[in-house]
Amino acid sequence: MCVTFLKWYAALNLSTLRHSTRLIKGAWYVGNYQQLVRLKTILDAAKNDYDSGYLTSIRSLIHAEVFENELEQAEELLRARYAAPAVVVAGVVLETHLREMAKNRGVATANLDKMNADLARVGAYNSMVQKRITACAGLRNSAAHGAGGFSPQDAAAMIDDVRRFLTDYPS
């Protein structure tokens, strides 16, 4: 497990990988104890990165990449004239991001409307942003339940709003 972690951690930075490999292999005269001391240095650096929030920011980058791919899928659905599915996909991205924000701020995860209200209450964003999220949630609910009542332009605006929210309010 330690080696797997070291490979994953080192993959974050190629120079770390090269340095770690040199430390682990060492010279032919290095014994197990000396290798353990060298590995401890790497693990201490990894712990420091974790404590500093660096590994959390990597997680945020991965979330951003996944969300961007899903929003691109929503745009592709919209181009193919599937506005309702596009809105539902964008709504899933929005709700998932709100859950992550809630978790990171110690807010209980619940339905989208409750998380939205709670996140606004704790100052994650202001009431105007809260209202935009409420509007997106309403559009998503209409699309998910086949109620209709929205145009392809509404769907495009929602996708843009979700993308902007993800950028302006990271988890």
C-alpha cells in the first residue's frame, strides 16, 4: 500500500518521482534501515502537502475536469435538440457541486434547495447567486419530470450559469 501511495503521489510531480526513485534505490551499500529513513522523508513531504491542502486542490481539479466534460455533454445534447436531457445533465453537475461545497463547509447534505439555502446562509455565496441556483433547480425539475415550459435558449443559459458558478465558487 505504501508503494502504491508513493507511485500515485510521485505521479503528481515527475521530479518528485525521479527524486523518490533515487532515494528508494539508493546506493548498493544502503541497508533497509537507511531506506526506511529515506522513505520517511518522502512520506513526511506527502503529509505536509496533505496538511497544506495541496492534495485537496488536486481533488478539486479532478472534479472540475469531470464537470467540464459533463457540461460539454449537455451542450452536445442541446445541439442535437435534446434540451430536456441537457438541462438534467447540467442540473446533476450543479447538485453534485453543491454537495461537495456543503461537505467542505460542514453543511448537511440534503436536497438541492436545502443545500442551496444552507450554503447561502453560511456565506458560501450571496442571495442573488442563491436565486440563480433556485432558478436552475426549477428548470432542472421541469425537465426531469417532463413538464416542459422552457426553451433551448433557457437550457443554454442554464448550462452557462452552471459553468460560471463552478468557476466562481469552487468547492
